Amino acid sequence: MFPFRYTKAADEESALRAGAAGARYIAGGTMLVDLMRETVERPDSLVDINALPYTSIDVQPASIRVGSLVRISELGAHPVVEQRVPMITQAILLTASAQLRNMASIGGNLLQRTRCLYFRDVSAACNRRTPGTGCSAIEGRNRTNAILGTSQHCVAAHPSDLAVALVALDAIVVTRHISGERRVPISELFRRPGDSPEREHNLRPGELIVAIEVPIGPETRRSGFFKVRDRESYQFALASAAVALDIAAGVIRGARVAVGGVATVPWRLPAVETALRGLPATADVFRRVAALAADGATPLRENGFKVELVKRVVERQLATVAALP
């Protein structure tokens, strides 16, 4: 680990000033500290933001506002979230270990960095870690990498389960900067790698996530999250699906579907959503429509199995959620 300066922010203003001057924000530190130990991250300065007042979960009739410093275990255990947006609770319970969920913050979880083997190996070429060096994963060990949203410069999969659920739900990310506040649709927060994979999100330097706002409605009660991984616990997704359905008299009136583990960002499936509307909620329909889930995929040497896997994961989760009361 390289030397760095560490300070604690007493208030939002001092945190934003430090961020604008180049300091990195740290809350739970479950990702950043590991990357610093491995010398993947080498920040000169850290500012601890745990004293800031972003720790509440506020339930309104049409939305839930979650402070960015809420621990993900707290959000997953919230009774209103579990009842009205079970997709979020299920995504959280399938994330990491109980100990890490107790430490990790909501904001940090969304901005966690990829688990690509070559990103974490400082001896390997990685455009995301060191722009212009190349991408070892393209011709290397790429079983866990992405098949959607990739480029010739990066094929790293996005790691957050919670982000997949929030993308399906059209959540809003509320941020603060020394220049003011912004409200960013979460689908616009994450960046596909393109030719600049080192830029993983659209936050400005020093911009701080302060809250996430999740719309809730009739379809969010009938929702769920499913994840396939190599082992039963403490493992990142090979493929996952977040699904919410609005069904009346056996007919699908609306659908929200996003997938994870297979793309460079949390991946919404608008073609699947559109195809489902107006159709009966039947196994045959789910099988036929789920076939669209891998459209545009570009598999690599070791991860071609994800093309079929993501279709099956979406089909299974559509059937599971449709059977809910």
C-alpha cells in the first residue's frame, strides 16, 4: 500500500471541498481498501464521509429515498422495502457476505469496480486500470467477463447486484458537488467502456452520491432478483436477472427487466419488456421472449456459455415473478 493522507469530514461542505481538491471519498471501504492493498488504487488523499447525514431510509407513497451511507444490510432488512420492492431485498441478500453487507454503503456498492482478473493484477495489461496498455482479458482467461456492451478496449463485467435491480426500477441518483445538486437517472450513471474504459461513470471529479430515489408502484410488489454463480455464497454473478411485472387477468400490462454478470454495465432489456406487454403470462411466452435477452452479445473464447445462460435466467425469473400473488 502506498502512503496517503487521511481526514474525516465533519460536514458536507468540507467533504465536497476535499473532493474537489482531488481526495477520494471512503465510507465502508470494503472495495477501496482492498484495491489499495493490491496497489491497483493509489490515492494521495482519502476523506472519510461517515459523519455525513446520508443515513436515512425515507418512505413516501410513490418512492423510497435511501441515503448513500445506509449500509446495504440495513436496506435489505427494511420491512417496507421487503414488502413493496422485494427485488431490492433479494439482490442484497445474494450480495457478498453478511459481514461485508454490514459495512458496505449504498453509494459505494454502486461505484464498486470490476472484479476482472486482469484489472486486479498490476502486472497485466488493463486499459481500465492503465489506459493504453491493452486488455489482457480479450485473449486471456475471460470466463467471467462480459458478452454485452463490450469494446475492443475492455470486456470487464460490472459487479454490483443492487445496481441491476435499481436500473430495472428506474432509480434516480441524487448527487452533490461544490457547484450544486444533480438528479441523474441511474441508467445514465454508468458508462460503457468504448474507447475510454477508465471512465466508469458520469460523475464529475469530487461529485458525491448523497441518495438514491426508487419509484414504487403496482409492479414493484411483484418483483424479484435471481443470480447464478459458481458457488452458493460470496460469489459474483455469472448471470443475474431483476424482473418486475404488472399483471392483470393473466395479461402482462408492463414489465421491467435488467440483467447483470453478462455486461459491462447493469443491462436493461427494453426489447424483452416491449415484447411482453399485452401477452399472457405463460411459460411459452416467457421462453419465447427470453430468447431476446442475449441480442447483440459478443462472446469470448471462454464465456460463450453466458449467451444461453442469460436467456435461461431471464426465463426462470419471469416465470417466478409471474407466479407471485
